[in-house]
Amino acid sequence: MTYRLTASYHHPADKEKFVAHYRDTHAPLAAKLPDVRSFTWGVCETPDGSQPAHALVAVLDWDSKEAAQASLGSEPGQAAVADLDNFARAGVDMEFQEITTTV
């Protein structure tokens, strides 16, 4: 099984500053989460160049819901959550999913 957290970040006032903080500070914190199996993120784009629904989306995978909860409750998890106030003031939508792989 895969248990996933998808974090979709709203558009900040200063996108360059936001992305720099995410890349240089937040992503390294998230990469230290215990038992995280995969962590990917990307700045959102659209084919026609219009503004996408979100500025950035991050995806983290664990082997189970219990592993995700323990990881996020750990000291590195608490540090990553606390860092949200430093750069994600425009808001972030967090969703958890139990993943079913078809192909």
C-alpha cells in the first residue's frame, strides 16, 4: 500500500521568494521526514501560460497511514509543519490519500 500527502500551495505575493524558501529551506526539512518513501515537488504551469490553480504542489509517499502519521508527528515532521508559517501564508491545501495503482 502507499499512503500519500499532496500539498497544493496557493499563489504567494512574491513567487520568487516563495520558491527560493521552499527549495532552500522547506524541501530539505521535508526530505528528513522519517520513513518517507518518495518526496517530489514542482512549480505549477499550464500549457497556455495562464495562471494555474496552485503555485506549487508537493507529493510525499509512505508505506502506510500509520507511517505517515508517525513521520509527521516526529521532530523533523514538527519542524516542517512549523516552517509553513514562514512561507505559506497564502495558504496550502493538504490532502491524504490511500493510493490504488492501476498500471
